[in-house]
Amino acid sequence: MTTQRSLFALACAGVIVMALLPLGLDPRGYEIRILCITLLFASLGQAWNIVGGLANQISLGHAAYFGIGAYTSTILLKLFALSPWLGGMIGMALAVAFALLLSLPTARLKGHYYALATLAAGEAMRVIANSWADVTGGPVGISVPYLPDGSLWMMQFPTVLPNYYLFLAALVVVCLIFWKIKTGALGYRLRAIKENEQAAEVIGVDTYRAKLIAACVSAAITAFLGTLYAQFQFFFDPDTIFGVATISVKMALIAILGGVGRLSGPLVGAAFIIPMEEIANSYFGSSAAGLSQFAYGAILVLVILLNPHGLTALFGQISARFTRKGATRDRSIA
Amino acid sequence: MQNLLTLLQTTIDGILIGGVYAVISIGLSLVFGVMHIVNFAHAEFLMIGMFIAWFAWFYAGIDPMLGAFIALAVTFLIGMVMQRTLIKPILHAPQVSQIFLTVGLLFALENGALLLFGADYRSVSTSYQTEALTLLSTEAGRLFVPLDKLYAFLMALLSGGALWYFLSRTRWGRAMRATAQDPMAARLMGIDTDRMYMIAFGLGVGTTAFGGAVILPYITASPTVGSQFVVLMFTAVVLGGLGSVAGAVVGGIMVGLIQSFSALFLPIQLMNLTLFVIFILVLAFRPEGLVARRRA
Amino acid sequence: MSKSSGTAALRATSLSRRTLLASGAAALAAPALGGRAFGQDAVNVGVIMPLSGPNAQFGINSRNGIQLVADEINANGGIKSMGGAPINLVIADSTSNPTQAATVAQRMMSQDNVVAVLGAFASSLTLAISEVTERRGVPLLTMSFSDQITDRGFRNVFQIVSVGSQIGAATFDYTRALAEQAGDTLERIAIMYEDTAYGTSQSAGLRAAAADAGIEVVMDEAYPLGITDVSPLINQLRRSDAQVVFPVSYLNDSLLIVRAMRQQGLDIPTVGGAAGYIIPDFRDGLGELADNVLSISPAAYDQAPEYTERFREKYGYFMVHEAQEHAACMGCLHSALETAGTADPDAIRERLQNDVFDEGWATVMTGGKVEFDEKGRNPHASPLMVQWQNGELATVYPKELAKAEVVWNG
């Protein structure tokens, strides 16, 4: 069996296991909710991975797309009883428009400057959502109208089990997109840009377009995930959905922790971070205000100090150290 | 007449708070200028300064204006230690690492404070909080200078002036500027660049902490107060050009004026939006800043 | 999995196995760590309050009020119709963020068997929590005032105080009456309010009442809850030349506003919108500046001293209105439990909807009794105007309920 085939088989097995897992859990219970959030953040991390890992654009404002998706579908649902499936697609379109808009001033920015600009953009969205109360409900937040019986078309269900499958499907789709980009022509071009942008330009790579496409794809995915989130949580407010700490940095942290640029990175990162956060919150209760975020900060700092020059595949290196086949430095694409 | 008074008052307010923003932002610019690191966690040191001054006031009755010196000293030391342990390892690391280290530091500091001190707001009660200097009093209205803001402004001037003197007139200041310009050459000249980095970072976060302490009379302290100043600081620094200390001063005053004037026309909630937009535009079209000086 | 060759595949195996183990372990561990097991017969009552953040003081006060009543119930033999079952309060910190509050509520619904929930002081937090409790069919009792809370057709939400718009209207009407009493005519007023559900609903009431009376609102500004520099607001207030200002704030902003007003030499009558204006911390923070500040309040401790003084004995400060109202909620719940005789949320909901509560702690609300209409609102609730006098809050309006004379400095 070639490596490719065995990995593929492994992935299928993984999906099947994840699909069967919730059947043994209480569909109105808390555990399944944790799994849903884990899947959501794994998808978000993967979406961030497209720009952060492949295109090497450190975005600290991805929450903008998440919020745009969530607010668009929810507002359209409230005003026009529009199905969140459709509302979500409109949200995706708006997010792409925002990504395009943002790309204009940030096209030539790199590194710190790009991070700062995206941070500002995310925060700007948050301020707008907070003050445009007529449309978004302002700081009070916005609720998804309650449908006691649920409906697939309206993406609302009496238990959380169907949401779980939606999140799982989303994760599979996002991973497929990531894989396609990474191993395809776009990924090739992005890698060239990452290595040496000027050289890439010289050999004819349209760097602006490549980065833009990656950004738009990432934005669209993130926005749809926002819709899925809205239909799961039924309530959100600007500070959470556009939050730097709650969304933007968490997405990046998950991708980085698990291995930025790798397909498995966000999966591992989310599987570690989200349950840990929930356990901490459950266990410490009210004395833990800020504990999980403090932990993120501390973990980020430690992870980087451990290996400042190679943020990629930290887990990979640790596991390589422990597997019998030895610690060959992983420079492969997978 | 009332419109003229309003304009004058708004300008005075803008300059007063702008001066403080300037001092708060100088540190950020200094750190970038010398080490080429954007310290995302910089605003948290403002919070640390505020808390130190608050504790000094609460337990020892020390006025925040004096407590600011304590805040400066303590934060300077903290900064030096942090530079050695956290920043030094990433000085030559890829930008991803640098960005996320300081972002991680931001979360650790803010939430560490939250865990230690609780999320309650703490304010001080001083006599000058509720007093103002009347410059002009006519039927159409008054022109006045709030005392707490005035004192903060004067202290900010003091610290800004001291820093300027240090950088331009002392040997150590010169050494620091040399390190910023060309670390290799500086080392060849016998300058201990490692020590320069430590001092630069210490001074950078120390001055910000100083700024945080002097605004305590009119701003309440809480672990999350840093996040309100992040936009302001970064806008000020970017306006003046990342790395230019003088630029940060100009930038700070501009931010103060922009904020003051936008309060006249916009709802309070949108005041910061103007700054965000300006920030992004400046980054996009003139990343070297409006005060186009040669980068230090 | 059969023997696979190659480091990559092996690493992949270890990684995905690790993933499975991690998530599996986490999923299994969570309930074990979360469960708060108590005696079989105890009746679990959920209490979700902001115990941290800018509203922490209010959350703590509310919890204290509930605790007082629960302790009394338990000291008197628990729920008699359930064989003396004690009340067990399951207390959780909602934090100040609505989404976090909703998550906390979710956790509580899944892990603790609560028959009802009391929470969450701040209207925005209560709105978020009610989304959860409604979907789970668990009754929620609250003293948050936003109209939205009982405007959504939910069946499980019970609001014990008047709604925000009513409170806002009363604030205006009472103030006007007091001004007239002192010989002043109101012509220009200023409204400033924090922009979450609490401030928004009350200001709406104020605005409507002013419009009805034909009075000009010369300033009408919302400000963000965590505001740290109120000078733009006060500058505007000064320029507007209002005769009376109606600020609707929590604690931190209330302190900043009063101080800044004094700094700018503004001493027009200030009529607060409850919350930050009527807790001891307001007086502690401002000292003399607090004197003669008026405020509306949904309940006042000098109306029912036989009960409210017990709070002062236990906790050392006067019974703030949120503690009083939550105590009343607890009183109603107690009666509902006694009548229902079972720890079933549906049965409790039935009782809350249909019974009249006129015994025990329920009597500390205005009207001496509590009932909940089809929307979940209490028709007997009526706001009171209180004023800081000598470090205590005295009811000054309406006349029939006033315990002291108003001091008006128009």
C-alpha cells in the first residue's frame, strides 16, 4: 500500500469513526456540544490554515468573516424567513466582497503590517456591529427565532445531533478544499511566494492574484461556518462573534499548535484545545474567569519559545521523536 | 461665539489627551525601532502601570502622579526580564513566531491580571478629579482645562522630555540609537547590544506604564483596559512611522485631536471606528508614516 | 491497521490515534468532572449571575439575596410538601459576556438537574440565558427589565419587575411631578444610557414619556458599557443646556458621570435609572457627591423592613433592589414548589403561571403580592423614586409610599 493510499484509508476510517461516535451520546447532552465545537474550530483552523499556512499571511482578523456569515444569515432569517442555507451563501458572498475590499489596502503588506491591518479590520467590524443596533441588535446580541419542531430547510433541530453531522460534513469539505489547494497549482504558486516573493514574481507568478484567491476561499468558508454556528448556538453578540480572542486568535492558535500548513494541524490543535478549555471551565467554574484565555496565551508563548524557528509541525516533531522509525526532520508536504 | 468656544475646548481636550497618548505610544515605537518587533502586548503594560499606581494609592495613599514613578521603575524591571527570557529568543525568528509570541503574551498578561485581581473596575478618588481650571468664562459658555487631564499631560511631557534627553544627549541613548541603526556595526564598536535591547524594551514598556499611571484619575483600571488603548497606540505609532519616537509624539497628538473632534460629529460608539479606518489607510498608502523621517 | 511502511504513515497513525484518544478521553471525562452530586432529595435551583466583570457587584448582591431566602427555607424545614427537601443552590458565574452566559446555562442544563433558574441581573445576559432555558423547558425567574425578555412569546420566562419602558416612563413622570412640586417647569431634558438591553429599554420609555408630555430631549446619547472616558458625554451635556439629566448606567459609568459632571460645574438634578445609582458602592465611590442624587428603583428596602433588615443583619449593608427582587423571586419559587409538591420543571411552570403569590418574601414587591400574566409579566409591580439622603436610600415618590421628603435642587 502506498503512503497516499494508506493515508486516504486512514482518513476514511477517521470520518467513519467520527460519524458513529455521537450515536452513543445523549443528543441533548453536553458532550456532543463539545464535539460540535471541536469540529467547528477544527474547520475554522483549517480555513485559517489556507491563508496562514499556505499563503503565509498572518491574519488576525478572520473573525470578521465569521461574524459576517453569522449575522447575514440570521438577519435575513429574522427579516425574510430566509433559509439559512441561502442566507449562508449570501453571507459567503459578502465575506468574499469584504476580503476583496480588504485586499486593496493590504496587498503589499507583509508580516507585522498585514497582521495589524487585519486586526484593525476585524475590530472595525465589531465596532460597527455594536453600534448598528437597528440591524444587528447591537451589544445585546441577536437570536435565531425559535422553531420548536425544527426543520432541515431552516437548519434548526430539536436536538444537536443533526448539527453535529453538519459540522462533520463541513470539516470534511474544508479539509478536501485545503488538500486540493495545497497539492494543486495554486498551492505550488503559494509555496513559491512563501519561499521568495520577488523570485516568484520574476518567474511570472501573479502573486497578488494567488494570495487573493486564497484569501477569498478562506473568507467564504469561514463565513459559512459562521452560519452553522449561529444555527447551533441560537444566540450571539458582536463581542463574541467578532472577537479577537474568542475567534481570530483561537483559529490561528489551533492551526499553529497542531502544525501550520499541514492538513492534520488544525485537527490535532482543535482536539487538544477545545476539550481542554471545556474541562477547565467546567472544573473551575466561576473562579476561572479568564483561565482558558490565560492558558492560550501561555501555551502560545511556550510553543514558540520551544521552537522559534519552526512553528510547523510541533506535534509532528514530538511524535516523530517517539516513534520507532526515528526522528527524520519532516520536510514533506503532508 | 459658542461654536468658537466649542472648537477651542475640543482642541484643548484633544491636545491634553493626545499628549498622554503620545507618551504611551513612544514606548511601542522605541521597541520597534530598536528591535524590529511589533509588541502586540504593549497595551497590557499600560494596564500593569495603572494597577501598580492604583495599589500604591489604595494601600499607601500615594497620589497616582507620584505612583507613576513607581510604576515606571517596576515595569522597567519587568520589561528587562521579559526581554531576556521571552523576546531575545525570537529576535531573529520568522515573523509568524514574533507575532504570535507577543499575541500570546497579550493574552497571558490580560488574563493573568484577571485571575489575580478579578475583573472589577478600580478607580481612585483624588481631589483634583472633580476640579478644572477656568480659562475663560463668558455668557456663551466656559473654556476650561480639567485638572486631572492637565496633570496627566504635564507628567507626560515630563517623561517624554526625559526620554528625548536620554536618547539624544546621553551616551547610553546614543548607543541605543546606534544599535537601532545597525546592530552589527554597533557591536563592532563595542556596544553590548544585548544589554541595549533589554534597556530599550524596559524603557519602552516602562514609559507606557508611566502613562497608564498618570491617567488613573480619569480612567478606571481593570484588567481589560489595555484593549481600549491598543487601537489608539497603534494608530499613533503608525501615523508617525513605526520606529520613530518623534513620530509617535506627533501621532499621539493627532490621535487625541481626531478622537476629540470625532466625538462632536459621531455617536460615542463610533469614535474608534474613525481611528480604525485611518489606521488601515495609513498602513496601506503610507506605511512609513505621515511624519516621513528616516527610520531610526 | 496492518503493518504500514514509511515514517509518514506511522506518524499519521500516531497522530490520528492521539486525536481519537484525546477527544474520546475529553468527552468521557467532562461529565465526571462536571457533575455536582448532592443528596437525592435536595431540590436544585440554578443561579446564574455575573460574579466577575463590571457587573460583579450586582451579581454578588443578587446571589446574597437568594442565599438569604434559601437559608431561611432550609432552616425552617425545607419544602414541606416534598418531605422537607432542602433547597440546593447551584451557583454559576455568567461572566459579563452574553455568549458565555448562554454557554454556562447550557452546561447547567446538561449537568445539573435544576428545576428552575434565577438570573442574570443584566438584561443582555438574561436574554441569552432565556434562549437556553426556553428550549429546555426550564422556568427562568428574573428581575432584568428589558421589555424584550417577555416579548418573544416564550412560555418559561417570568419577569418580576416592571418592564424597562414602564420604568423609563415612570422615571420621567415622577421627575416631572417632583419638579412641579418644587415650582419648576421641565422644558429640556438629557438622556444618556449604556447601550445594552437595560439602557436601551429604559431610555425608550423615557423618550416616549417625554414626547407625550411635549418636553424637548436636548441630548439623547448611547454609550458603550465599558466606557472609561465620559468627557465627550459630559461636554455634550453641558452644551445641551438641559435642566435635568437622566443617566441610565451600571456602576463604573455612574461614578464617572457624576464625577465628570461635578468637574464641569454641572449641578442639575440627576435622576439615575437604577442599577449603578442605587447600590452602596455608588455612595462609597462618591462620598458626598452622591447626596441628593435621585433614581428610579423597581423596589425599595424601606417598603418592607421586616424582611429587608434581615439582609442588612446578615451581610452588613442595606438590601439593594436586585437582592430584594431576587429574594422575591425565590419566595415565589418556594410557594410554587410547596404547591406543586414535585421537583418537575413543568409543574413549577404551571404554578408560576397560575398562582397568586402573597406570602412570605413575595410580599416585598410593590403591591404586596406577585402574579405573572400570559407574557410572564407582573402586573402589580410598580417603580418607585428613591433619593440618597444621609447615606441611605429613601423612597420619595409616589406620595402614598414615600418615606421621606424629596430634596430638589432645580
